[in-house]
Amino acid sequence: KNEVEQSPQNLTAQEGEFITINCSYSVGISALHWLQQHPGGGIVSLFMLSSGKKKHGRLIATINIQEKHSSLHITASHPRDSAVYICAVRSRGGDKIIFGKGTRLHILP
Amino acid sequence: DAGVIQSPRHEVTEMGQEVTLRCKPISGHNSLFWYRQTMMRGLELLIYFNNNVPIDDSGMPEDRFSAKMPNASFSTLKIQPSEPRDSAVYFCASIRATGNNSPLHFGNGTRLTVT
């Protein structure tokens, strides 16, 4: 079993829909990262969380440390949000960063 | 800040040749990671360094792969000899290891094709 699991693996939605991507992990962590990768592009950091909730524009990230679960939400989705979203956790007590396999999001106009 | 700088952006080589990928982390970042990304396996951690010292190389697939970090501003990943199954995008990332509030920064990657 992977230490970081994301769901769904693939998601297709219509423009304007509310999107939720989930991440569950099985190790103790000091921080969780949400990353975005556009097709053929580099990887950029969206959020870094250790507790609670963060918001940036139409993106919201939440984390529940007790349940070892995080969600990334996109409100009023747009075709330009189409990308792979990757959850990564930084293990507690070390600096190893473990990645989920990513969620491929496709927003239809 | 210029961000994490990787070179080359693209590398095409023949099987059996030596390949060297380069990475310059962000100044002040003391952890550096090498990742490989393929369609089948996603992002895989190959090796990471703290303060120029290799900490975990369990992800390095074979002895054909080696990585060095001679100083805080430079790292290399070498494949010798290269094989077609090494074809992937190789990313370097850096982070400030101390504290929990440092985001992870990635380079633009090196797309390696081994024919």
C-alpha cells in the first residue's frame, strides 16, 4: 500500500463545477504539500499545510491531522485548472517527501 | 531568485552512453531531492541530500545511477550506462529543511530520451 493515496485518479468535470481532490496518508507528517503540474510543464507548489485550512483565490486546501486526510477544493472551476494535482507529505522527524500518484483533472468548457 | 535550475532541459542519447543531469538549488535551501517521473509510475524519489550529505538513496534503481552534491549550490545525477527504460523526466527540488513552513520548489525538469 502506498503511504500517500489520492482519489480520484482521474476527474473530468464541466466548467463552473466545484472540484474536490482527496489525499490520505499513513505516516506521521510535519507538513503536507499540494502541487500542480500542467501538461508538459513544471511542478509548482500551491499550498503547504500543517494544520487547518488555507485559501488562495479559488483554491482551498484543508487538512485533518487526526484523520490523516487532506482535501484540495477548486471553486468555479475553469478549463485552465486542467492539470495534474499532486499531494506530497513531509515525514515527521525527517526530511523525506513522499508523493501521491496525482489526480488528473480535466475541466471541459 | 532564479528558482531551482536544471540542465539540460532535454537530453537525447543512445543506449550505453553516460548521461549527466545537473541541478542548482535555491540559495539557502539545504535539502535537495532528485525525482523521476514517468506515466506509469508517477513521481518517484530517487535520492535526497541534507546539507550536501546523501540521506536516503533507496530509490536509486540500480548501480547505474549515482548522485553527488559537492557543495550547497550544485548537484549531479549520473546514469552510466543509460538504457531505454531510463527515459523519463527527471526533476530536482529543494527546500529549506529547518522549520515546517518552507514550500517545496521544483526545477523545470530534464526530459531524458534514451534510444
